[in-house]
Amino acid sequence: EPPGELLSGPGQIPSDRSGAGVSWTLDLAAGAVRHRIDTGRAVVETVRWSVAGEPGCQAYVAPELDAAEPPCGTPPPRVLVGDDGSRAVTVTADRVIGDRLLRIVSTATDRERSRAMAEATERAERLVAWDPSDLLDTQQRRWQERWRTCNVTIEGDPAAEVKTRYALFHLLSLTDHGAELPIGARGLTGDAYSGHVFWDADVFVLPSLATVAPTAARAMIEYRLRRLDAARQLAEREGRAGVRFPWESARTGCDVTPRSGVTATGDTVPILTGQQELHIGADVAWALTAYRWLTGDDEVLAAGGAELYADTARYWVSVIDNGPDGHGHINGVIGPDEYHEEVDDNAYTNTMAAWTLRQAADLAGDDLLPGVDATERASWLRAATTLVTGYDASSGRHEQFDGYDRLDPIMAESIAPVPFAADLLLGREIVQRSQLIKQADVLMAHHLVPDELPPGSLGRDVRFYLPRTAHGSSLSPAVHASVLARAGRPDEAIELYRIALGIDVDDLTRTGAGGIHYANLGGIWQALIAGFIGVRPGRGGLIVDPALPSGWSRVLVRCCYRGARVEIDATHDEVAVATDRPLRFVGTDRDAAVTTDRLRLIRGGTSEKCWERA
Ligand code: IFM
């Protein structure tokens, strides 16, 4: 672990290495990778897997070719020393059983080398004593249990079904975790972004994980809570109050964002995201709220959550400039659209800041934030109300940042088929002067905090920003799919959904060598659940409001909400929701809330989008 980096793990499946006589298969049912080589004279099959329920352990079964010793000998233990002196010890154990070789590779970390060594050795020796077939059967049984709790069936679209399951597979793979779970942009599947944790974890992965593995989502929150002190120091260093989470975070929670990078053309360019991508502060608070909504766990407030809200609100108050126009402004930032740097009043940043201030004020109003008095609470509400959001009542849409509308109106489709990296294709300067955007920005706010934006603005913002979006970030297509479905345009949503599905499975953007795009996978699950099935938290209960693409005849989903196991069966005309304990549901219109374990909705006669309780 070089300073500022997280330990990287095994790479992902090298899908492009499949070819004549060679195949790699990810067996989603068994949670294992099968590798087959047909040399023409012999067929060699191996299988490898991350042992479910035994974090840090990998198993590998292969034919033992010369039937005597393991082919390359057993590697000796490997010790990596972290920059804080902690040790990661990897122990390998081999055993030949009949004509097969079983290899276990076990990694444990501890401050004490001897403890890490003992733990890794104990696991390796225990697992290598198993019969390989039994070990693989156990793996399969554990995965079957996971698939019984969380799964998706999409009738009418088998490709979308298997690729969505692939996303779910990787989310479910995060189930085995310690007390805290930092998810890097590429997890442990590749070295792009050095394992660093971005908002990808908080707003893309965490809400999805909360519906498939709530304890893993809690461990993700814990990762942030344990770095509140580091975030407090960062805010202080920048002359601000409260907490400021770093744009890129690793073990200590200090800012590890690089200050420069080298482009594909070999030029060194400054990286300003560390100084300017401030929205991360609101994203972390949003993730905490999403976690509480989705799991019903409010104990997290007493475990540091209350502090996180209060100090995030304090941070925003100290960042906001109160202008002579009587409004609050946040200047010199980068929004989610990273093509435009140092902009004033980014709609996403300001909307999220205002939302966070109101959240904190609401909690303080309910006496849930110790140490916050009425005066401070009132200052948060005032700041939220005066902050500009870029909304223009005459056009009914948001301007992405101050001055955006005056930029060159270049449309993405006039350059190349999406997704493409506009900055690489056209050069940074041209892109900066244009309205081309990298990823969902205003639409990201619609995705995360729909009730914070003026009614009617979703449709107008989608119409305006979609044609300007290059989807140069893997975070973009799934969010667009989700908001398009919610905006009642599911047949366009499915096009973006297919792009999102292809990013990892088909390596659509040729960036897979750096690892799996976890935000994309989290985004896919969100687009399915919140977009197509329309399950989202409403005021006082869950809303179910499906908008299925015409090519999907039926969708079945299993997941969890607020401690209950939930099964949703949706067609174009009818939705049935069954839960193993009663949940509270609200309608999308003025329907009264209902608490039930069986909900049936049929498409209403009055409007295409309206669902009525059957
Ligand atoms: O967090 C993202 C960002 O939004 C776009 N660039 C890549 C980062 C890591 O995935």
C-alpha cells in the first residue's frame, strides 16, 4: 500500500483474452470463474472463486497436470507494509487430491504482522483441507441464498436480464465486509484511481447496496463516520467550518486527489477536482439519508450521523457567499460535469447544499442534532432559502451554472455516437467553451432529490440537457435511464440502460482494464428499481410507480426495504408487491397511505402514468 492508496486485489475477468480455444466464464449462480483451454490435444479446465463467507480468501481448482507436485511450487507468504505500519499478509496453501490441485490464497490485515500471519494461515489451512467439490458446492449454496433474497427477471429482454444480474452479482459480492467498507471507484478489481473512494460510493453504490445488503451499506456509512475528524481538519485548513470530505479518499480520510495528470496525448494537465468538486460534502449527507430511508435504521444518528449532518450544514453556511443581490452563491466549483471548471453557482452543488441544510434543519427541529440551537437552525434554513439554484421560471428549467447558456450550443450527436470522451476528441478548450457536458449534472439533482426541484422542471431539463450530454463518464447513462423512466420516457430510458449495461460486461468504453465501474453497477440497479419499477421513498411511505419499456412484458424483482424482504411483480398494467412484514406505501397522487404486506396496483383509467390500488 503506497501512501494514499488502498491495497489492490485480484483483477477482473480478462474477457478480451477469450479466443480460439480459450474461454472465461463468470458463473453467476456459483459465484465462480471457469477458465477453459482447448489446445487441440487436451482440454484444461480450472475454476476459481472468492470464497463467500470467508473474506480475503480465494480458491482455485485445477487438474494437477504432472500428478506429483503443484506445477509451480507453492509461493511463500507475502507481506505488504502499509504507510501506517499495518501488515497485509498473503498465505498460499496447496493440496493435491486425486488428480486435482486445490489452492487457497488467503489475505489478512492487522497492525501486528504475527496476528495477520496467524489469521491468514488459519484460514488457508482450514479451507485447503476441504474436498474441492464440497468447497465449490458450499460456494454455490451461499450464492443461491443471496440470489433467493435479491434477483431480477426481465421477461422479453434476456440480454438486459443477464447483464442486470451481472451488476447485482458484483453488488452482492460486497456482502462480506468488515466494520467499515470503503468502495473505490473500481473497487478492488483494477488499479484505476488507485482504489480511491469518490462520491461513486455514496450516491451510486450505497443506495443500491441498502436494498440488497443493508449491513454492507451500514459499513459504507461507517467508513465516512470514522473519517469525520479528517474531514473537520480539511475544512479548517480551507478556512471553513464543519466538515469537508475530500473528493478522493483512502485510508486516513485525508485528501488524496492527485494535483495533476497526463492526458492520452501526453500533456500534463492540472487536476482541480480536489479543490473544487465540493458537492461531495452534500453527497455523503445524502447517502446517510438514503441509508436511513431505505433501511429504517436511525440508530446511525447517535453513532456519528447527527454530527455528520450538523457539521455538513455548518460547512455549507461557511462556503456560501451572501451577494449584494440578497442571494447566496457558491463560487469557483466543479459540478458533476467535470468538463467545466471553476464555475459559479453550479445547479447540482447548490441544490444539494440547500437540500442538506434543510435536512439538517428538519432533524434539529426534531431535536435529533444535539448542540444545535434554534438560532443556528434558523441560519441553516435562511441559507437554504436564499441560495440560487439556477432555476429560471420563464423557461421552466435550470441553467447548469452561471453563464452556461451563453456557451457554444454543441450537441453531442453532432460529434459522435454516445458515449464518448468529448475532452479527448475535441480538446479541453473547445469543450470548456461549449455546452457539451460530461455526465448528468442538473439531472443528477433530479435523480437524487426530486422533491427539491420545481414541479415540471424534470421534463424540461431532460429535453435540454440530454442532447448536450456526451456520457464521457461511466456514471452518466444509468442515471439518465432512471430519470427518463421517471419522466415517462421508458423507451428512451432503455437505450441509455443498454449503454450502462454494456460498460462493464462488454467493455463498451475500453476502460475495463482499470477495473469494474462500481458506480455504473450501482446506477444500473437504481435505474431498474427507482426508474423502471418506480420504487422510491415518498412522504410517509414507499411509492411504487412503474414505467416499463415496451419490449419488457414483465419484471420480477426481489430485494429488501426497511428490514423487509420484498417481491415486486410488474407488468404494463398491473403491479403486485409482497413483503414478509407490513410496509407503509403511499400513492403518487393523493392516495391515503396504507400499511400492508400485499399491495396490488392497476393502471388507472384517467392518465397513462397513474396507478390505482386494486
Ligand atoms: O467520480 C467520478 C467522476 O464523477 C467522473 N470521473 C471519474 C470519477 C471516478 O469514477
